[in-house]
Amino acid sequence: MLLTNGEDLQTTVLRAPIGICILNADSLVAEIVNNKFLEVAGKPYEAIFGQFYWDAFAEARQYYEEALAGVVETGEDYYADEAELMLIRHGREEKVFVTFVYAPIQNAGKISKVAVWVLENTKQVNERQKVEVSRQAFQIERDRLKRFFMQASAGICILHGPELVFELVNPAYQQLLPGRKLLDRPIFEALPELVGGPLQDVLLNVYRTGEPYEINELLIPVAKHEGGPTHDRYFSFSYQPRRGENDKVDGILVFVFEVTGMMNVQKELREAREESDQQKRIYETVTSCMFLAWIIASFMRTALCYPCGVRRGKIQLVRACWKMVMNHGMPNCTNGRSTRLRRPNNLFVVKCRFHMPLWATGFTIIF
């Protein structure tokens, strides 16, 4: 700073918006001190004004005495940005961060004074350090999760950024696509089979909205090797948005399970059930036909046992046969052995013995 005749140095210093202390270059005694400087120093006015600078700031002397002496000797500024100091402020030791400058003031080509410009940054630095600590803790936790994901048996990957680039691919996920290079590639470049399919819209929507999404047993024609033939494979997916330090979505956490084997087993069971149902329908059809044959045989037997049925016409014959069925129950037509049938009221038992096929001969009713 070059002083000129008539300049009111004291008025300029006292009105300055930052802390300033003017020292005599030879004695380093404080000649002018403004209120902003006192606020930073945390000391009373009389403890600084008119005092040897290093008596007022003895706690900082060992760190900056040489720098101040160099300014007086060389005439070059000394600058310290957010320097950490332990100062005695308001009677107790405090850790503060200050940005300060030792600037020579020349008069007639000679360094006559040194201006100490100071600005406290303690609050800003503390806040920034808290953010940094939080960021480091966040990164440590994220790294720990990544190590866990790499050891998981389920297929897991992390897609980063709006391009959904593979940031992490665990071994289980890579085994699903053994012939593909995935890491550091956008997903729709590494897996072009997904382009235009339902998963493309799902992934983009999860990243855009931050809403998780799950889908089970989805059929995806995909090749194990890039450029190879595609095969129908079934997968279950879980997409979870990943949020950064500012709680903004910066990626997607993907959990995937291939369920092709399970779907094939379910298909085989379904086909076996359908085959069983078909066999059951065939069996019911056969037994129904045998029951019809038994009805016809009953008609014939009734005609022989009850001639009146013939004389009275076919209606009486049908009624008689139906009455016999209702009274004696239906015999087991699935084998040729004797079968016992009981009426619901258990009044009597009918024993039917088949000696030949039912439609070839009759049967004997034993009371």
C-alpha cells in the first residue's frame, strides 16, 4: 500500500469491512486497530493497541513470526488462506480458521508500516468439514455395501447416471451373461435385447421418478454371449433407486434372479396335471358307458322276469328297470367280481355276481 500526502489512513482503516491492524515496521507495535480486527482476535482493545504484536498474539508467534519479518525485509506480501490457529479468545483457547495477509506499506520508497488484514472463516470451514465428514462416511458406507454386494449369491448390479452405466457387477450377475462385457458400459449398449422392451421404460421411469419397481417371472429373449443366439429365459427383478448425498437419484440398484428352471418345472407339472385330467375324463367316459350297458342289461333282465312289462309297453319296462336301480343301487362295473352295494338307509344288501360280460348275460339278484 502506497501512502500519499493527505490520505487519512486511520479513517480508512476504522471504516474497513474486514479486520485491519497497522503495525510500525520497525517495532511491530500496533498503531491502529479497527473493531473487525478485535472481533476476530477476541481480545480487548488495550491488549493490542500500543502493544508489541507478538505479545498480543504469543500463541501464534512460533508459526508466523518469521513470515512477518520477511515482509518487512523483502517488501513482499505474505498470504495465508484459511489457516488453522489456536488463539486465546475471550479468556479461553479456541481453534479458529482465518485468512490473513501481511502487506507492507511504503512511504517515500521505504517500508514504514505493515498492515495485517484478517478475515475469519471458522464457521464456513466447520460447515465444510462437516459436509466432508458426512461425505466420507457416506462413501465408506457405500463402499461397504459394494463389498457386500460382490459377495452376495444373488445377481446384483449398480447402474449409474442417466445413461445407466454399469458401475458395479457382482460375480452372480456376470454368470447370468458370461460372454458379455458389462462394466463401464450403458446397459442398453451392453444388452441391446432390452431396447424397445418393457424393461427399458421401467428402468428409465425408476431413475426419473425415484420409485422402486418389482417384476416377477418376466420372459426375456436374451443371449448369454454378445451377438449370440437368443433363448427364452425368465427373470425376476427388483429395481431400487440409489440416492446420493443430496438425496437425489444418481443410479439404480438392481437385484435379479433367473427362474427359468422353476418355470420349466411348473410347465411340466401343469402338463402332467392336464394329462391326468384327460385320463380322468376318459375313465369317467368308460365307466359311464359301462353303466349304460348295465342299464340295457337290466332292461333285458326285467323283460324276462316281468313279462307284464313287455305287455304293458316300453314305458312300464323303463320304469321297472329304473326302480330296480334305485332300490338296489348300481353295481361296480369296473371289475368282474362280486360287489356289495348298500342303500343309504341300509335296509338290505344286494349282492351282484357277474359271470360274463354284463351285456352278454344277466346277473342274479340274491336277497
